[in-house]
Amino acid sequence: MERMALRVAIAAGVSAAALGAASAMTTTAAPKNTEWCAIYRTGSESCNFYTQEQCTANVSGLGGFCRMSYYPAEAKRRI
């Protein structure tokens, strides 16, 4: 009985940590002056790269690809 309670507590803790990490990733806004986005194999996206080399280095071990930001002209205007 104690083992089952311990398993439930561990599972709840892991689930809470995963949800917290996921919500932190989705609520973080990307800076507007970056020109490259990484699209990861999990489907998530990060547009925090100033160069294609930065983006490529980031996805190389994680799986995914890089693409230019949809708004590079707007980013250049703000700089």
C-alpha cells in the first residue's frame, strides 16, 4: 500500500514538473529582431537565433530544421 502511494506521489510530481516546463516554454515571447527559427521534430518552434549557424548548431543534436523568420523586414526596421 505504501509503495502504491509513493508511486502516485512520484507520478504527480513528474507530471507537475512537465506541465510547468511546458507552460514556461509556450509563454516566452521571442525577440522581434531575430531572423532564424528552429522547428524541432517535436513540433515546437523557437525564433531566437540571429544567424543560420546559431540555429543549425542548436537543432543538430535535437532533430529539426531551420527556416527564416516570417518577419525579418520588420525586425530590420526596428534596429
